[in-house]
Amino acid sequence: MMRRMRERMGVLRRLAPVMLLVVCVCAGPGRAGEDILRVEMRSTARVAVGDPVTVGDVAQVTGEGAQEAAGVVLIERAEGGAGWMEIGIEQVRDALRAHGVRESALSLRGSSCGVLALGPRIRVESTAVERKPVTKPARAEGTVREEVERVLGEAFGVPAGDLRITFDRRAIAFVDQARRGRSVLARVTGLGDRPSVRVRLFEGDRTIDERTVRCEVRIRRRVLVAGRDIQRGETLNPSHVRVLDQWLRPTTRPAPIEGFSGQVAARSIREGRVIEEHAIEAPILIKRGDLCTLSCVSGTILIEVQQVRARGDGREGDIIEFETRDRRRIRARVDGPLRAIIVAGGGA
């Protein structure tokens, strides 16, 4: 009798993690941690020069009292030209405590956020090429060129001051002619680095000229530029980059300024080069074969299962397959280094 009871207890102990996981997945969604204030640090953030830096600028705030907590001021005034400011998680914790948030009601994740102050009072660096004055051919007011520039600006979604257009030589005389009371109808027929515009000139109800105008376009954008040579596989941080204004081809896709810190160089990047989207990627947080922690959240209940083996590589947000010690396979979302999560009722 005693031996049979011991055998049953041993089976129950082996099945306990799986049973807890099944209960968690099958449970209803509930109201998750409604009395907890959750603060997750961003990797980078931008603020306007002269504005205060708040908790909501440097972190994503959710839960009880999130709106009030997000407005807590960390720095009274952001100064331009000072480069990246590092805001640590302890500074956020201290500010929230001083504001009256209880430690027991506070959940903090992350380590620090790099903050860059941008605005009209910042002197943006530029390359030697960009210091040269931009010359445009002289033209009379009310020319065909103005209408062509207007429709191109609308097509690319940028103001006229951020658009540089160089017309083909054969089109210059046509676009620089004065309207002299004529009506102009311009329609973009092709975009890309060398867009085309179909232009018709009307005098009264009669078409007097019609042709396709071709040109080269550059768009001024604020971008990340490599401050030094960056090797493939290197993890980026604010010390690797500068923020510059550059004239780019329309087809160039620069990496976003926000959120680049912590990304990995997908290829080597030479100093002075614009960092493009395809040149960086999110780091791999879980590799095939890693033993990970799987968290299952159901309402206010959190259950963790240790030593779950990953069956594939995953970056943050990826949904990959894991295998428990009893060979059960479960799909979960990568939530951090060697960490994955399942939310009951909301999928992985």
C-alpha cells in the first residue's frame, strides 16, 4: 500500500509543471494585474529641445495610474547639442517613489534609455557636401516649374524645402517658361529616384503644349549616420551613431532614429554611411537548443515552467516552438533573453 502511494506521488510530481501549464492556458483571460503599475524602459527616445523629459518619454507605462505616472518629470528641461542623455531605471524608480507610487505596486523592466533632444535650436551636423549652397536656376514667378514641384512634393509627402529637384536639360526651358495666364495641369506618372510628370498647358479651352518631364529627386531626411566603422554582428548603441540631415534618394529607406539601440548590424557599415533599415536587425534572444523559462499568464496568476527547450531561433516578438521535459510541444512568444510567454485567452 505504502509503495503504491509513493509511486502515485512520484507521478504527480512529474506531471505538476504540465498540469499547471494546461490549467493556465485553458483559464479565462481575467483582468491582468489591474492594481500593478508596469513600466518598461525604451531603448531610445527623442524629445524637443526645452521640453521636460517624463517617464512616458523613456518608458512604456501601463496598468493602474499609468496616465499620471507617465507625466512624472525626470528632467525639467532638455538641452540641445548635449548628445545622448542616459536615463537609468533607478532614476525612474526614484521619481515614481517620490510621486507616491508604492514599491509593492510597481513592476519595472529594462535598464536604461538613451534620450536625444532635437528641435529648432539644435545645430544639426552635416557633411562637407551639404555645406555647399544649393543653387537653383533663376526663374520668373508663376512658372510651369512651380506646379511640377508642387505635385512632386505632394506625391512624396514632403514640404517644398525638403525636396531638391534637378530637371533633365531638355525639360528646363519648358518648365521655366512663364504661364502668362495659361492653365497648367501636372500629374505624376512615375515615382522612384527619377520620377516623371505629365504636363499639359492650356490657353482657354485649347491644349497648346503637352509633354512628359523627367527629373532626379533628393529628399532631406534626419537620419542615423555611422560615427565609426561598425562590424557585422556588432550591437548598436548611441556611441556608434550621429544624427544628421542628409539629402537621400527617394528609394533609400533609412533606419528609424527611435529604437535602434540594441539592434545588431546585419552587415558591415562604413563610417559616414547612412544606416539603412536592411543594415540592422533585432538580436536573436533565443537560439535553437537553449533552455528557457516559459511564463504563462492568466489574469493575475503567473506560472513559470523552467528548462523548456527551444526548437528554433527567435527574436523579440517571434512565436517559436518549445519542448517541455516530457516532450510536449508548445508555441510561445519570445519575451526576452531565454524567456518566452503565453497569455491565456490572447494567444502566444
